[in-house]
Amino acid sequence: MKILVVDDEADVQPLFLQRFRKEIKNHEVDFDFALSGEAALNYLTEHHSEVVLILSDINMPGMSGLELLSKIRHEYSAPPPVVMMVTAYGDEENHRQAMEKGANDFLTKPLDFNLLKDKLKHLT
């Protein structure tokens, strides 16, 4: 399963690679990373059909995760990727907007990787 992680914090990448070491080694998951919403859209232009899940931070400079979500839902419908929004703020307004714009799920930072792994099992 190809997963695109969109987060402007560079330290997110080694964290995911470490926490999913076994799953990556067993070819259960494959991660790619984008540091901005714009980079994520560029990536999706070339790899849309491969991406099963997008994990996107909401609060990023430039294009926010909510703007990215709107663009994904508008431009990529066949097949639509699963989009989980991630935010450090568990506030209701971000949650409501994410769900209205078509998010499949909503996670808060710091990420609970066991919970995320459990959710991934239900996608396959």
C-alpha cells in the first residue's frame, strides 16, 4: 500500500520510516513524503493511481491541508484516495471542516502509531 505523508516538518519522515520499519521491510507499506500541499499535488500528478492513502497535516505554510483536501477531492475521483487529516490541534473547527471537505478520518499529533497501524489494516 502506497502512502503519501504530507507535512512541512522534515522530522516526520524518519519517524514514519522507523515506526513502520517492519511493514516496509515486508513490503506491506511504501511511504513517500511531501513537505507541502503544492509538492503533494505535483506528486499526485505523476503517481495518483499508486497512492492508496494520503496522510496530511492541516497546518502548513502556503497551501493548508484543508485546501489540499479540497483539491484532491475535486481532481482525483477515480479511484479516490483515502485521506486522513492530521493536526496538532484537536479543535472542533478543523475536524468539522476536514469532514465536510471529504476527509475519511482525522488524527491528532502526537500520532498514535499503533492506532494508525490498526486503521491501515482496515484499508487493505
